[in-house]
Amino acid sequence: MRTRRLALVLGGLLALCLAGLGLDYFLYDAYTPPPSSKFNAGKNGIWLRYLWYAGKHTPTEFDDLYEKLATRQFRYAYFHVLTTKPDGHLKLRNGDGAKQLTTDCRSHAPNAKPIAWVYIGSLDVNLDRPEVRKNLVEEFRWLINECGFEGVQVDYEFAMCGSQGLLRLLEETRPALPKESLLSVATPMWYPGILWGWSDEYFEEVARRSDQLAVMCYDSYLYLPRAYAWLVSQQAIHITADCAQANPACRVILGVPTYDNQTLSHHPYAESLKNALRGVEQGLADKDAKLESFEGIALFADYTTDDNEWSQYEEYWLGEKNSQK
């Protein structure tokens, strides 16, 4: 009899927990971040598809891009320059197109720095090989010195926590680039207990060797909006503190999702722009966050951001009174 009663009690508690989670799942997204974030300093970024670098857009589309960059408080335009070969060389060198792109960007959107976003696939590219790193550094120099980019963003996916090859690449890259150029690193997230991403210690190692950490706050495998917002808040707390500790000159950009395709790692209802911004706000408001290390957010990506998400970005991050649209 006691066993049966215990089973009924436990079953009832489980049902209540599931009902609570269900209600929270549907109701949490109804809460909206406050308009006009007090943490926005107009130093935001956006990841841009490789078609811009490849010159596959019309003049009208280029004009529209520059208008967005100029009027929506972007400091960093991360132009995807495609992937690299296993030997570290770029798969596509579009020198003339890149020069035109960076020249026009500076002319029409002088507030936005054109940054070469270089994707390096960890399954194909072995950063433990010195000759591969040497070729990558040569490509970085070409992108800055010959193409006019104002920096490079190293996107080594998936970089495991503790990767020594990535640290060596950064050590060899910084002295090879012009002093004023930006060395940015696109990073995975911090996770509790190192379930998937990087530890605080490894974030500090990367921060010591770079100027900017652009944290990809998406593909979290979390399907509950509240859990995802909490995880984003932890990025704002941990990684700003890591940079402040290791390299006060290194800045943090928090990447937020604006894409709707459902995957195993990305549940768009939970990983929405609105929930990400809520997490950013909560994290930066925490006493342990180091605001001096925070620079802005970055939208991922230009080609997936719809009109509704642009409106949310303007209302909840820029604020209507700050938007210049």
C-alpha cells in the first residue's frame, strides 16, 4: 500500500513538473526584453554570406547592404571569404572583387570595418602542422594588405577546448599583421562542466592572443527558451570576466541567431533573437560581468534576418529613438 501511495505521489509530482515546463515553454517567449538596451554602445557586428566576397550580388543589393551597415549601428562587417583547403590556402581568391568590396564599404558605411571571416574546418585542416599555419598566416596577410580588409576573424570549427594548434596559429598571426588590424576569433560557448564548449581557462588563453572574441551563442542543443536565455547570460558573465582577467584589451562580441531552420542543435523557438537578447541583458546586468570587456552583439546572419528580426534588433537592442533607419 505504501509503495502504491509513493508511486502516486511521485507520478503526481512528475506530472506537475512536466506541466510547469510546458507552460514555461510557451509563456517565457511572451516576455519581451526592455526596449533600448542600456548596454548597446553602437559597436555591433553582422556575419555576411560569402556571396558578397564572391561578387554575386547586384549593385542594388550592395547599396542595400551598405545602407544597413551605415544606419544600424554596426562596427564590424564579417565578410565570409569561404573556406580553406587542407594546406591552409583559401579555396577562393577574389582579389579584385575584395578590393572593390572593402573600398565601397569604407565609402558608403565608414562606421563599419570590413573584416575577413575565414572558416577553417578542423576535420580537414590540421593546425598542429607548421606549414599549414604558415600558409594561413600568408592568406591573412593577403586579405589585409592586398584586399583592404581591416582584420581577420579566425573561425576554426570545431576547436576543442585546449587546442594547442589554434593557440600557435594566433601567436604566429598577431606579429605578422599590421598593428592596427583586428585579430578576431569566432568561438564556441562556455559550458558548465565542459559539456561541449570551452573552459574559462582556455578562453583566457585565446584572449591573451587576440583582440576580439566573437562568441557563437547558438546551436546549444537546448530546447527550452528559459534554459537557452540562461546559457547566453552565462557567456556574458564568464567570457567578459575571462577577457578582463587575461587581456583587458580584448573585447567580447556575443553572436545571436536569426535563422529559423530546425536542426538537432538549433531549436528556433528557443534559440530566437528575442531570447538571445534577453540572455545578453540578464548576463550583463550580473555583478560578475565585466562591462569594460563587452563591445556588442553580432547577428548571424545577414541572409537569414527577416523583417521581423530586424524590427526586434532595432527595438530591443538599438531602441527606436537610437535607430537611424
